[in-house]
Amino acid sequence: MNLAVLRHHHTAVPLKFDIPHRRSFRKKRGTALPCLLSIPRFRKRWPRKPKEDTRVQDQGNVDLQDQPRRHYRAFAIAVGCLMLLLGVTALTGWLLQVEIVISLVPGFPSMAFNTALCFVLSGVGLAASTLAARRFRATAMLTAGLAAAIAAARLVEIVMIGRSFHNVDVLIARFLVSPDFIAEIGGGMGPNTALVFLIANLSLLLSLQVERSRSQVVQELTSYVVITLGMIALASYVTDAEQGYRWGPYAAMALHTAVGMVIFGSGLLARSWWMQPANRAQIPLWIPAAVCFTGLLADLYTPLGVANGILYVPLVLTALWFGNRNAPLFFAFACTVLLMLGFFAVRHDEAGFWQEIANRTITAATLWLIALFVFYFMRNTHHLESERVRFGALVRGTPDAVVVIDERGTIKNFNPAAESMFGYSPQETIGKNIKMLMPEPYHSEHDGYLAHYRQTGEERIIGTTRMVSGRRKNGIVFPIDVSISAVVTGHTKTFVGIVRDISERVRQEERMKTTLSQLEAYTAELERSNHDLDEFAYIASHDLKEPLRGLHNHSRFLLEDYEDKLDADGVRRLNRLVRLSQRMEKLVNELLYFSRLGRQQLAVKRTDIGLIVKDVVATMELLLEERQAKVIIDGRLPEVVCDAPRLTEVFRNLITNAIKYNDKPAPLVSIGYLDRFVGKDGTVARNVFFVKDNGKGIPQEFHEDIFRIFKRLEKSQDSDDGTGAGLTFVRKIIARHNGDIWLESEVGTGTTFYFTLGKRREGQNAAA
């Protein structure tokens, strides 16, 4: 029976159910399966407006994939209708008491009433199971369940009571058929018939309840068994071997029942292929069927000592042409069943009984061993095919160009990224020499390199990445990175090149080179500026201070020599000239110190900050007594890695300012350390030192101005105290320590200076 001639290109068709089944699955699972555009009512419900060429192409693809599936479904429905017709015809023969309809051939076994009823129920169930509406699915489950229940009851009766009782067969028939006609026909449903109806309908129920691929595989396996049992019975009728259609002393399978069983199994097989088209075969079904038939005939009509089971080996090997990887195991199971039937179908003498059992056992083990080999071969082939598909998808989807060539430089593969990069289509490159993608001098040298490699095997660039140039279709030359690897398969060597366009990277490198050259120019300019600053410092320290000293000295000489000859106003002006020259010298000295402060190295070492503060307070003892001020240390101050002389200057400036600019009768300065500081604005800092006073406070608008050099909030022309550079020095020193300084202040209440020191290792001296 040739259900369908399955072509090779159908084996990889993805599983797609038709529209009714997809609707039922969406209701049950909540997911939508892929749609089939070839169904007109689907396009009417969800209209699409694609481009014309795309629509035609998609329509063709759907027709190729869906046409065989429609044939399988139509075949399953036709089989269900034939079974229904067969069952109705036999029931009519029972009701009208027409023996020829029941027996078909005079003297042959008759089809039992329950057998005809099961054909009706199974046929309705098979046809209804291919329809998606709920009422059809419910009908299929009901009829298949009734047929399975009748068959199961008959099997239980045979096992528990024996062959002389036919209560299950007579239970329904006695209400519709004359008891005399029932007694005349006799017999009942055979055990082989009951077994077929039971397993076939149970597999149909399973596929309706569990809509998964495994349930369809079970149904496919069941269909093979049903077809095999039906063909055994048919072969037994042809060869007049009663043991094939009559199991033991029980009722036999009628001739038209055997035909119906083969048809039933074919319908189940078509339905399983319709539900799971990836598992359909690539060869006609009649080939394994012919192998089964030939093997069984040879087994029945040759001596038992002959190892006829070896004839089933081709059946197992035909699984190589089936899409289902479990096909060899299915066929091995079917062959095992046939071996058992061939053994129990004939009589055995006592001498050769155990010898034949050993023969059949070895044969079955051999068949299963071959089936396992075929199974693992198909599984490995499937894995290799999957890896090939994944590799192909990876090559097509990678953003880098992938070009595959042979040993003569002929292009074998050209992925989409290579198309975009070089501008050629695969049709323009495959079969051509790879040098078409290369500019000079690579274009002329490439064939020579391949020839040298074939002769010597010397690999220059294989396994490495190098930067070369490529040429686009429009003639533009651009830089590329090429990584080449060799793949050896047998005696053939293939080279896979991964190509990356680095035009943007080269442009970035050029920009970096330009930026670097500009940075070098800026560095040279900065060095020149520093040199000029050093020269200025030298001039300021020598040439500029010399006239200041002259002004200061001549003013003092005039006061000493002519003070008694000048009036009060002249003396006052000379004294002022002396003070201004002194202040000018202080400013120059501060400026020189500031310039050196940023260029001298820090001599850092671990230092106890508490000792620094105590030393500063000791040197300020006269000022503290004069102002009645007090300095306290709030808590323990830690040891840090710092430049001790510079940090001493920081604390001296901060404490001096806190005392000098304090309007309280008893100035108070508090010095401390915080592991964690949270400011008023929510800022968080760690390892913070602070110097707090109870002085005048600093308005918010001057918090930044106080750190500018020579900037003083309280200036007096007559005063020579300070130059306004102290806090500038403080900020510079703290910055040299990779720290920060800030303050919080309230006018009339006081000011708190906070600062941090960056992490340094002991002995790590650094210059700015």
C-alpha cells in the first residue's frame, strides 16, 4: 500500500497544524502556532498587504509544505469512512441475516457483530479526530472509548472465562438479531481482532488527550503493529496457514476484518504523519510492508532451523530513510512481534523446541543490536545536521564577513556580511578566485603564496590575525583584519577567513595620532611656560627684589638723616614708603613660594597628625596668650602618609586665621578627625580632618573667594599682617596630596574647614 510518495525536500518541513487545530490549541494552551497563508479564510480574517513578489514566493512555500499534509488528512478521513462503510455493511448483514455479507467467502470465518460495531465506532472516531471543532473531538473520544471498552471486555472474557463463552458478543446482538441466526453463525470477536481494536483506539485517545509529539509517535508505532497483524492474517488466508488468522482455539479474524485492520492501521499512520509531518518517511510505505510480508511467509513455510529472522534486517535498515529517529526501534519491535508470531504459529516437536527458542532469541538480539546501531547512527547524523544548521545560521548572522576557499583559492562560501562589505553577491563570487577581493600587491602575490603552501606546507598567516587591504566591487580599497584557519576533512583542506572592516578603527587611530601630536605640542608649550616661569621666579627673586631693597634702604636713610629737618607730614610719608616696600617684598616672596609649591616633590612618610598639631600650637604660644585663645584636640588624630612640613603649614595657616579673624573675647579652635562625614547638602566623605572656630563666620558668597591668592576679606592699608595667600597655599598643598578642602560657616557663630588627604604609599614621592 503506497500511502504517499514522500519526496526528500519534505523531510525538514516544520510542524504546522491547519487552521482548525491551531484554533483549538490556542484555546487550550494560550499560544498561537504559525499561520498558513495558503488558506483563503485565514487571509480574509486577517488581511495582509505584502509586496507582490514576496506574496507569490510565500504562497509557493506554503503550498509545498501544506499539500502533503492535506493528503494525509484526506486519506485518514477516507479510511474512517471506509471503516464505517465496512462496519455498517456487516451490521446490515447481521440484521438482514445475509450470511455471505458476514462471511464473505463460504466456509471462511465470519465477522462478529461486535467486530462490525467496533469498525463503525473506530471509523467515526478516526474521521472525527481530524476535525477541530469541539463536538467532533468529543465524538472521536466517545466512539474510540466505546470501541476500546468493547475490545477490552472481550479480551478479559477470553482470559478469565475461556473460548466457549461469547457473552460480550451476544450482549448487544441478541436485542437486534434472531438467536437462531446467532447460534448458526457462532464464534465471536477473535483475540487478535480485540487486541488490534484495543491498542489502536487507546493510541487514538492518547493523541487526542495529550497533543504532543510523543503521543503521535506512539500512534505511529501502533499503526505499524496494526498493519503488521492485518497483513499476517491476509498472508495466512493466501497461504492457507490458519495459525496466522486464528490464535489458538479461539475465534478467528475474518478475511474482510483483516482487510479492515490493514486499512485501519494505514489511516492511523496517515493521521500521525499529518499531526507530525517531520516524522514521515522518504520512501513509500509498501517497501517495509513488502519486507514484513516476505519475511513472514518465509518464516511460516521454511524449516524452523533456518534463521529466517535475518530477512527482517532490511526492514530495520529501511529506517535510515525515515525522518523519525526512533524508526529503527519501532521496526525492531515489529520484527520481534513477527518472530514471535512465526514461532507460535506452527507446531514444534519436543526435540527442537528449545533449539528454536535459542534461534529466535539470537535473531531478535541481532535485530535489536542492528536497530541500536542504526538508531545511534541516525542520532549522530541528526546532531551533525543540527550543528551544520547552527553553524550555517551563525555564519549567516555574524557581523563579520566569512569567506571559505579551497586549496586553489576558489571561493566556496560567501556570507551576507561579506556581501555587504565587498558589494558582491554570492553568485558573483562563488567559484571565482579569492584574489578578486584583493588590491595590489596582494592580488598578484596570492596565487604564489598558495602554490608555495601546497609545495612546502609552510604556514605564514594561518592561525594569526593580520591587517591587509581589501577591494570593494566599486574599486574602493579599505583596510581589513583577516584571521584564517585551516579545516581538514579527509584529504581535503578548506580555509575559512574571518574578515573585519577596520576602516573606522584606522580613522580612530589617525585621530589619536593627531591628538597625540597635539598633546606633545601642548606638553612642549607647557615645558616652555614652566621654563619661562622659572626665569620669572629668578628675575623676581633677584632683579625685582633689588630695587625694592633700594627703596626700603633709601627711605630709612632719609628718616635717619633728615627726620629732624622734615615736618610731620614728610616723616609720615617716608614711614609709609618703608612699610609699602616691605609689603611688596612679602608679596614677591609669597608669589615665589607659590610657584615652587606646585613643582617641588612631596617627601611623604607615615606621620602622626597629633604631633604636628601639638608642634604648631607650641610655636604659636605668644599669639595664643596675646589673644587669650585656646586650641583643643577633639579626639585622637590618626597617623597618615603625608609630607609633614607641608601639612604643618596647613594647620598653622588654618589655626592662625581662626584666631586672627575672631571677634570673640576668648577665641576657641577645635581640631579633630571624622571617619565619615555627611554635609548639610547630603554629600558624604570619609577620613576627614576639620579645624573649627567660634569666630565671625564667612558669608556663603565668599566661600570660594577666600582661596584666591592675595584675596583678603578684611583689608587695612595700615596693616602689614599677612598677604591673603595663606588659604591659597593650604588648597595647593592639599591638592598635591590628592585631597579636597571645603568649609561650612554661619555668620556670627563660626567656621569649620574640612579637608581630606589622598591615599599614598610610604616613600612615594611625587612631583606635580
